[in-house]
Amino acid sequence: MHYRVRARLRPGVAAELYRILTDGTVARQRPDGPEIVASMRRAVSVGEEVHWTETCYCPTPLQHERATVYDRFFTEIVAEAAPDGARPPEGRSLWAHLLEAAAGS
């Protein structure tokens, strides 16, 4: 199923999130690691919220993703069913924000 997701990035975690997204830690996670990395590359910041789209087959939306990655880095996570091909709203690239945070740490 395809979801639109919105959440708030926890303060002070951007550099660590970037590290695990780029060093293979998340990408090696099965079955959803590659989708998490792709989702974070698509994610955008809109005001205080981060928005992304994600494909997930858990019985509870993003159950495994939240248990393994998202709950460590985000709060107020809301996932809503979306049609295939749905895209996040216009916003600033989350990936660029994470890269800047990692470069500054």
C-alpha cells in the first residue's frame, strides 16, 4: 500500500539520520531498508513538518519502519493511504538538510 507520511524531525538527530542512511545501515535492513532510504531522499520539509511518500506492506502502516528507524528520529508520525504515484508537497529537500547537518557536525 502507498502512504503519504508527515512527521516532525526530532531536534539534534539530523546528522545521525544522515549517517545511517548513507553508510548502508538502513539499506541493509530487510525487507524495507531500500524503501526507507528512497523515501528519505524524496522527503521534503514544509514548515516544521517533514513529508514523504512510502510503500509499505505491514499490517499496521509503517510498523516495521517505525520500530527500526522512524521512531528514533521523528515524532508525531501520521501515515495516510494515498494513491500510487502520490508525491509529497513542494518543500525543501530533507536530504539537503540532513547533509548540511552532517557536514556541520
